Amino acid sequence: VQLVESGGGLVQPGGSLRLSCVASGSIASIYKMGWYRQAPGAARAWVASETSDGVTDYADSVKGRFTISRDTRKNTIYLQMNNLKPEDSAVYYCNAKPEVPGRPDYWGQGTQVTVSS
């Protein structure tokens, strides 16, 4: 499975961005896709995810501001980010978890999001 993110950039506090992640390859083997982020000097942290049957979940820090969604026809997941804050600045990574337990996750290359005035 290959994952390619896009949509990052520089935005002012209170602004919005939409990240996209296009998946290709053995997509049928994936049961959950989501987003993680990593700020400088910090560990990579989970942001949001959606299972193959549409169940979504969010980190407390982004609930009410971020929305994860998917377009199965395009094999794409999105992360709509509203009311962005400087602490949301990070490299955002797309993640896919295989259905078979024990297999390693798939990761995209990351896209930079910077929230600054």
C-alpha cells in the first residue's frame, strides 16, 4: 500500500486547511486509515482515524475542529482542519493499518502544516 499526502501549507490562526491522502496498492487489506502528526522535538501523535465501516475517532485536542472523511471511489481520505491553532503546526502523516494483526502500518511521506500569523 502506498500513501501520498497533499494539502499542507501556511495558514493564519483561525484558518482552515484540508489534507488529502491517496491510497494505492492492496487497499482491500486495510481496515483503518487515519492521520498522525509530529511537531519538532515531539513524538508522533495520533490525530484522527476512520475504520473501513465508517467509524471515526478523534484526539481530544482536535475534536470539534477537525473532520476526517473518505471518498472510496477515489481511494482518498481527507482531514478538514478548521479553527487552526499554532499548536496544530506539525508534519501530518497519513496512516493505514492492515487488517491482518501484527503486520506493520503503512505511512505516507508527510505534509507540513504551519499555523502562524
